[in-house]
Amino acid sequence: MTDKRPVLMIVEDDTGLQKQMRWSFERYEPVFAGDRETALATLRRHEPAVVTLDLGLPPDADGTSEGFATLREILAFAPATKVVVLTGQNDRDNALKAVEAGAYDFFAKPFEADLLNTVIDRAFRLAGLERENRELRARQTNQMPLDGLITRDPGMLKTCQQVERLAPTAATVLLLGESGTGKEVLARALHELSPRRDRRFVAINCAAIPDALLESELFGHEKGAFTGAVKQTPGKIEVADGGTLFLDEIGDLPAALQSKLLRFLQERKIERIGGRSEIDIDVRVVCATHRNLRELIAQGSFREDLFYRVSEIVVTIPPLRERAGDAVLLAHALVQRFARQGGCRRLALGDDALDAIARHRWPGNVRELENCIKRAVIMADGTAIRAEDLGLEAGDEPPITFNLRQAREEAERQAVLKVMAHVDGNVARAASLLGISRPTLYDLLNRFGLR
């Protein structure tokens, strides 16, 4: 029968005290370690929620340096672990230092079993509550990403969480990402989740407007300022007053306008072309680009001082090819959207189409996927979209397997290969790093033909 008691890891080098602690903590399944290396290997293998740690470990059994090093490495590997530090009766300073370093609590030796049991039981309950909260937050995040954005990729979800945290602030945000990754969707989310949501969101693409017209588009002009200026016209910056201004492709801003934009960002005042008075502007600025601004600075085509103004906070958007499973997830949603818009019959993606979507590299990201699905909805003959309807070139990605056993074996094989290379073939060290026993590692080496 499998022991269902929670695992309690006890880091203690005194074998007599180990026996006493085994008897004292009958409600738990104790696992022991007598030094730092064994403790970390045991942590990897059992992943205990709670650890008791004696600070006096060899080779510094009379000091605390090895104990503190073990504490740091435990929390670096598993930050949610509750570590109860055991100290001497008169060692309050080191106990407080351990708590400052991240320990959950401390307890003096020799300990009273009933009191220490209470502390450990409380640590297990807290660890369980925190785990449930993390799982609940993960489910909520997976179900409710930003409005208008579909994803289940951890990297993209982290980007969405960044946007949610930044939205209520006034910080100028720079969105970095390849063309078609959804920079404007995130810019709109920054606006919609902000206190400015009831005011205007104004977007302008700095690369789509000729240089001669861009200054007028941004700053506006007075009547008669130039040929054709038949009336006073406010610019995009002025129109966005009180709301959010989104400057897309900021990397393509002409050099002559960079200094004028910098002055506006510093002073929050503008002058229309041909005007003589300054206009105060209160606007949240969000910028985006697919270009490497640091390279442009090195080439002398982008001002360094402007870069620091527009990049108070930088949010990087991962390309679609790095967002695991998102291409297929988006494709399903897009098929339904375009089918509804066109009043088409009920459509679904066939298995060969799904495989083609998953294997394609999507250099044009979500925009390319949208165009591809729109074409397929139009071209599909019947109720299923086939690979040929997508018009994708054959990619060089290997076929995808959905067999869980095969996927697990491949993941184990790659992990064993990397660790064995890392430890130069030392089986004992490799087993310790992998958190498994040496016989188990030998079995894996034999199974994968790596002996």
C-alpha cells in the first residue's frame, strides 16, 4: 500500500537526532539528508513542501556557513518550500538572519516534539493553501487573457500579466515584437485597463505616413502654415489629450521629428506647425517597434535620449512560432470568426490542416495566420478545411506526435543526454541532479542505448 503521508525532508547530520525526529513526526513520511549535496538531491527527488534544516552541517558543523548555503540553494530551486530552521538555544541572531533569507520559521534545539509538530503542521497547511492559490490563478489566467487576445502559452500569458500590472500606471511603455505579433492589441489593452479608458485611444503608424506629412499628422497645423493648409487642424497628439497615444513603428520616425517628439515627451507641450503658442497635453504614450533600437542608435539613426524616454518600461512580445500550441488555438477561433462573417456553412479544420499549421514557422506571425485562415475559409470545399486550402509551403519541422508515452520518453532521453554531458559521464552526480536513484538511471541509459 502506498504511503499517503506528506513528505517531510529533515536535513540533520546527527544520526541519533535523525532517529528521534523519525519517531517524533509519525504523521509525516520523513526523508533524511546529512549534508548540502544530499539535501539538494533529495529535494529534487521528493519535492517536499516542508523542510527542517539544521544550520550546523558538515564540513562546517560548528558554524553556520554550510547551513545558510543549503538554505539559499533550497529556496533558489524551490522558492515555495517552507524551511523551518533549527538552531541552538542562544542563537537568536542566526535564526532571525535565516528568516530574513527566506526561511519560514525557526525553532531552538533541543526541541519539544509537540511544539515543533505544531509549527510543521502549520507550514504544511500554508504550503497547501499557496499551492491552491497558484493553481487557481493559473486557471483564471488561462481562461481570461486580455480582451481580444487568445493564448495559452506561458510566455505570452506572462506578457499579458505585465500589461495588466502596467495599465493603471502613467509609465511610457515600449512594446517590442516582430510584425504581426499583436502590438496594437496590447497597446489597446493598456488603454482599456487604465483610468483613461473613457477617453480616446489614438494610433498612428510612423512608417505608413510620408515624412513630409508626418509632422503635421502628429503635431497639427495652423491655417496658412503651408500650401493647402486651409484650416486649423489639431494633430494626433492633441486629439489624444486625456487618453492614450500609440506610436507604432517608432523606429521609423524621421531624425528631424525625433528631437521634436523628445521635447514633447519631456515637457508635455506642443506647438502646431505655424503656431506661436504652446498647448499643454496630458496623454499616456505607448510606443512599439519591430526594429532593434539599440542597433539604430549605434548606426546614428535613432536618438539615444529619445530611446530612454520611450522605454521607461519595455514589454517583449514572443513571436507566434515560440508560443506553444497557440497557432492551432488561434486557427480554430479564426475559422469560426471568418465563417460567421461570411455567412458560411459550418467549417472545421481537418487533421492534415492542423498538422500543417502546427509545423509552419509563421514568419508573419498572427497577421499571416489570419490571412491564411481567411483564404482557407473561402477556398474550402465541403465542411472541412484541408492542408491544400491553406496554401502553406511544406515546413522542415518534424511531424508532431500526440502519443504521451513517446513524448515522455523523448523528454527523458533529452534530459539524460544533457545531464550526462554536464557531469562528464559521472552516473552518481547525474542521478543526483535528476533526482533519481542510480539503478533507475542505469535502466534509462540501457533503454535509450546510451551506455
